[in-house]
Amino acid sequence: MIQRIQTLYLLLALICMGLLLYFPFGEIVTKTSETISLSVKGFNYQQNGETQSFSLLPLTIVLSISIFTTLISIFLFKKRMLQIRINVFNLIIQVGSIGLMFYFLFQANKLVGEAWTTHISIILPAIAVIFTYLAIRSIGKDEALVRSISRLR
């Protein structure tokens, strides 16, 4: 299992998506020149003297699904075709998480800010997409090798 290169690619994709749960992916500068970090946990802000909260629960759910499917895919090393299908599904989820991060960044900026910036951690899902794609290619090569060996000559 661990000696296969696709398992290493999937572990690296898992680490990339897992790190996103702990690091902020953007900052918003408010109208009062206050800087708010935007992470998966969301943030609290002051509006008209009241504390409001901005939740990013959909992004947290999408990231958790991506982590869970990557973990499942690592342990399905004997069922290569199912592993490829799960990784294609995971690839779609990872691309969706990139879109969700930018959507929430724009929405939070509309709500409380004047300007926004991104952190370097916003590229972690893109790196995970690359690793997942490399894993799919490696699994496909393994499947082709197994099929070519099992033919009768």
C-alpha cells in the first residue's frame, strides 16, 4: 500500500487539504482599517455596535468530504477502478472548494470590507488537485499493467 506512488500522492493531497483547516486563506480590511483573517472557522465582526458572525460551514463540510474521500481512497488500493472513480469525485470536490473559498472571500468583502488579500494557503487545494490527478494517472497505469499481464498469449 505505502510503497505505491499513488498512495504517496494521495497522502500529499490529504495533507494539503488538512492544512487548510488550520490556516487562514485570506484577509479583509474593513472600513475602519481593521484586518480580519478569513479561515474555515469564519470570523466575527462589529456592525452598528453589535457583534455579528460570518460562518463558513459549507466550506468546512466540503473540505471534510474531500479529506474523508481521500482517506477512503488510500485504503481501496485493491479496487483500482473504484479508487479512480472516488478520486475523480474528489477532484471535483477540490475544484469546488477553490471556488467556494473565493465566493466566501468576495461575500465577506462585500459585507464588511473595502479590500481583500489572499494568503499563500489558498493554493493548497490547487496543489491537492495536482496530486490527486497524478494519483489517478498512476492508478490507471497500474490497472493497465495488471490487465496486460493477465491476458493469455
